[in-house]
Amino acid sequence: MTDRFALHYLPEAFSVAGQKLMGRQAAGVGLLRAVAQAEGLAELGCFAADRRYFEAFEAALRADGYRGLARWIAPSAPEGLAHFGCLYHPGPGIERLAWRRLQAGERQYSLCGVAHTTASHEMMSMVAQLLVAPVRAWDAIVCTSRVVRDSVRVLIEEQAAYLQARLGATRFELPQLPLIPLGVHCAEQEADEALRAEARARLGVGLDDVAVLFLGRLSLHAKSHPQQMFAALERADKGGRRVHLILCGWFASEAIGAAFREAAALLCPSIRLVELDGRVAEHKRDAWAAADIFTSLSDNLQETFGLTPAEAMAAGLPCVVSDWDGYRDTVRDGVDGYRIPTIMPGPGAGLDLAMRYDDGVDSFDMYCGHTSQAVAVDGAGLAQAYGKLIRDGELRRRMGESGRARARQEFDWSAILVRYRTLFDELAERRRADPMLAPALPVHAPDRPDPFRLFASYPTKLLTAASLVELKPDASLALVRAYRELAINRFAASSLPTLEEFGLIFGAIGPRPMQIEELIDTLGRWDRPTLLRGLAWLCKMDMLRITEG
């Protein structure tokens, strides 16, 4: 397996510190920890916009035990990624990175993204752009579940059909779409009997009571509508057992919290409701330790894998989940728990909802909410599944142990990272061996041109290689230093020569007017764009005279 690769470090994608915690962020943190603890990783690259991001990246790795080398690659120097072979991006949007790669060379490294959702306009557009971006067969978009891959396929087919009809396009090159699930640090999900007893006591769950846990965002529109969960728990044959429903998560607003409580009071009055803030580590730990059964009836379009069932399996809990999205790839029906059949309208029932979202009438949340209202689980089957597990402690134990073993084998981050590193090796072989049959591409994105080309007709004349330059009598490095420090100029220092480089310019310009091409030859190896901007800046500061050659 490869002993090095690079990560595109976007701080928000690798942090769970914010109030709006999403599964993709938890996955990012989990992946970073797995990388830090992996065997045989000699070096990691950090592709980041700012060196401070690299420092945060390295600190996080070191805190989790990483002992290898780490190196920063600035976006302005993508050629540095060639040393690492593959750049992992924490989302599907590798199209802009593919354009940037043209600067370094298409065969220098591979790109690997991951699709966490395909429901938002932003994500749909990212996938659609893959057909016109310079992605190659040695790139990949990891699909975390089969349904993600199906959704990506639909988006690609729709875009291809449009491009064929509009432009007659028939040749498309696509990245690989490998299937790799999200991971769980299984060891962290285990709780001993002492912790379980303490947690149940803290939460008021009796020795013979049964605690059913829902963990995740408490959102009726973007996670799991609670009505059928509440109603089925009430209807289930509980064999006289007292049942507690632990809701461990967070409400986006107090209004949503009030809506949950109102529905619970009406639909499951005999079930004791326990609310915990899932953003508090101690509360989350207690929830996992105290629970007997995990449930999540996802019915929304934005989720693609669903990390919590895998976490529940790692915790040794039997699962009652909807037969929906990525849950279908994790929980085995009748083995690790129960998957409850779902139903929704077929194609043709929602184009108006898509248009409302596109027109801005509905937000993304409302788009998800409207569609989830038309998704249902088998209510009778759900009540029956709850009843079986509530009444039968041995069944809970057996299914929980089956799930724990499956999680360790299939979903532990150590196993997932092996699959990623194997994928990176496969992409490297494609990059080495695949023939290049299409003509060479330009070295920059057509919709991101050089501004001095895009707006070349704005000025009276252009600064060219034939232009003549000469310093004015009062020009000096002291003035350069003073003018650079003015607040009106200081902001632009990063795009101009340094003070030392301005000194080289002053030293190279002779006593007579000099052609810019001659100046470039005199300076030798030089960053030409920065030099040209620097000369124009000196003219702006009234220290340089520029005339046509």
C-alpha cells in the first residue's frame, strides 16, 4: 500500500467544534484520526490555502499520535502534490482541483473526492461539472453507499444527455466511482458494565426497563421525521416493560424542539422521553452506554450513508432502522437488527418540488421536508420489530453482538483506511498506464482567465516585453519601503515583489531606458507575472517611467 498521500485541508470539514454538526464533519475527524494512527504512513501532504491551516492540521495529527513527516503544499504550487501521488478532497467537488492540476501536469497526481450527499444544488452542480472538467480515469469520487452511486449516475446521465443534445458531445471521461463506506472507531464505542449502570442511573432508567436510543440531529425535515417512531413505540407489545426513548442530539431551533415534544405527548404518552444534548461528549457517552436498542428511521434525501447505525453496531446495540439510503448497506435485516421497508412515489411526482427549490421559493431544508413527507415506513412492521426487541433480552444481546462483529470487520476506520490506500495505489497504476487519446488541454480553466487578459481592452496601452522602463530621479528603495507600508497599499503586498526583489529590480535597471525583455534576461530566473505587476506598481507610485518600445 502507498506510504504517502495528501489531504485537502478545509478546517470546517475536519472539525466537530461547531454548533451545526453534520455527519460529514464527524467522518472527517474520524478519518484524520485513522490517518494519524495508521501503520506504514511515512509522509503526509497538506494542501491548504494558508500555512496556519497546515499548522492546525499537523497539530491535530500529532495529538492523535502521528510520528511521520508532514508537509504543506500551497494551492499556488500544485506541482508539489506529485510527490504524494494522490490528493484527497473531503467532498465531491474535485472539478476545480482538476483545473488547477493542469498547471502541474495531468499525470502528476490523482484526485479523490467523496460524496456525502447529492441532494443540494451545490452538490448536484459539482457532479454535473465532472463531465466538462479535466478529470481523468485515474481520479475517483468515493461513494459511501450504493444509493449514492445510483444518484451520481443519474446526475451524470442527465448532464450527458443535455450535452449530447446541445453540443453533440459524445466523448466523456469520468472518474472512478468506488464504493467505500464511512468509518467508526469501534473501540471508542465500547462501554463496560460499570459505566452502563452509572449512565442508566443518571438517566433514570431502571434495571428491567428498556431504553431505546435515537442519536443524531433532531430534525424532522433533514434527518428523520419522528411521527412513526413515536406511534410505533406506543403500539408495540412491550410485555409490561417500561420504555424510555432517549433523544440524544440537538434541535436547530426551540420551535423544532417544541414540535417534537408536542408530537411525543400525543403519540406516545406511555413512553418516557429523555432529552440529551448530543454535542456534549458526556451526554453522548451516557446515551450509548445506557441504551438497549438503537433506532433511526431516516426518510430524507440529504443523507447518503448514515453514520449512527454503524456506531450503534460498534456499541453492541441491535438496530431498528428504515430500509433507506446507506442504512441498507450497514444493518443486515434479522441479523444485526431490523430494516423496516419504506415507500415513496416514483419518478414524476416531484418536478414541481425541484422547481420550487430552484426558484428559491423553498430552501434546501424545505425541499428535504416536503419530500420526506411523502416517505413512509411500514408502521405495523416497525411496531412489531420494536416489540420483539423490547420483550426479548437474549435477542437484543445476540443481534447486538452480531452487529459489533460486523462493525469491527467492515466499518472500523483502520479497515476503511486500508481500502482508501489500496484505491490510491490503483489510481496510481491507471495514471501510469492509461493511454492518453485526447488532445492536450489548456493549462488553466476557461472560466478563470488571467484578469489582465480578460480585461486587456480596458487600459490605453499594455505593458509588454517590448516596453521601455526607466527609474525616475527620485526613485529609491526607501520610498518603496514607505509606500508599501501605507494602509492603502499594504493589503496587496502578497501579489507584488518583496522589498529585496524590488532592490534587484533597481539594481538591474541601468541609467538608460531598458526593454522589459532585457530586464528579464538580466534578472535571470524570475517570476515574470510578479515582475510585471511590480513594474506597473512602481509606475503607480510615480517612481518608474514606462514608454512604448
